[in-house]
Amino acid sequence: ISFVNGAAQKAEPPKFQAFSGTGQTLGSSAASPAAPPPGGSALALGAELSEEQQLALALSLSQELASSERLAARLPPEPASGGARVLVRLPDGSRVQRRFASEALVQSIIDYVCLQLHSNPSIKSQRYNLMSQYPPLKISFTSDGRGESRCDETLEAAGLTPSVQLHVSAA
């Protein structure tokens, strides 16, 4: 009910429907059913897949979760002070920082980087390079934390103390 010039008038219902579940896509003139969002969850997409595809999806999610748990278990505790301060730039441009004990292995940094890569769904690759300009360092590793060289060196022996800036790129 609305009041116009002091008199009560009944409001008219709207002549349009706010959302009908259909819309137009770029390049088409006809209305089409709305598509699922491009970043839709695996569970929502799983309903549209065949049984074999659903099993493959479940297996890959299970392996990724197991890999993340294994990497987290291997990661040494962060020291309150001292050690090496490591700043890592990820392939999407974001930065993460953490302290490691000087006696920790270079593998610990790779484990930490892999955990960060797993937690970022926009980064998808299987092989990466971890690089530093000074000291010169280039280590290739896989998304499950398997490094190819220099992984058994301590951070101090590799020259990564007291601080280092590393860059991760897809191989």
C-alpha cells in the first residue's frame, strides 16, 4: 500500500520476474540455461560425470589430500628466532614467508612450498623450479615434494641463511 496525496492506493505487482534461471551467453541471441560457475566445486561437477570419471576424480582428490598430510607431517616446527627467513614468490605472484632452523634441510622448503601450492587452487602444474639469484640455486621438484638435487643439504650449507628470496615457477 502506498500513500499518494493522502489517499491509500494498492501497489501493483511487478511486471517482470527477477530471476528465471536462464540467460544469454556471449555471442548468442537466444536465452539458454545458466551454466555452472567455472570454478564450481568438484562435488557439484561430480553429478554430471560418468561413474568411471567420478572414481578417477575421487582418486586424484584422495592422493592430493594424502600428499598434503605427508608434507605437513615432514615439515619441521618454525623457530621463534634465528635460523633462516625464507620469502617465496609463488607462480601466481603471491608471497609467503616462514622461518626455518639453520640445520633444516632444503627439502623442508620444498615441502613448505608444495603445501602452499596445494592450498592454492589457481596453481595447477606437476613440475616446478625453485630458484634464487643469490646464492645461485635452481632445484626442480614435483608437486608431491620430490626434489631432484641439493635437497639433502642444510640451509646453512646451501648458503640460505640468514635470509633468502626464492621464486617458484612451473617447469
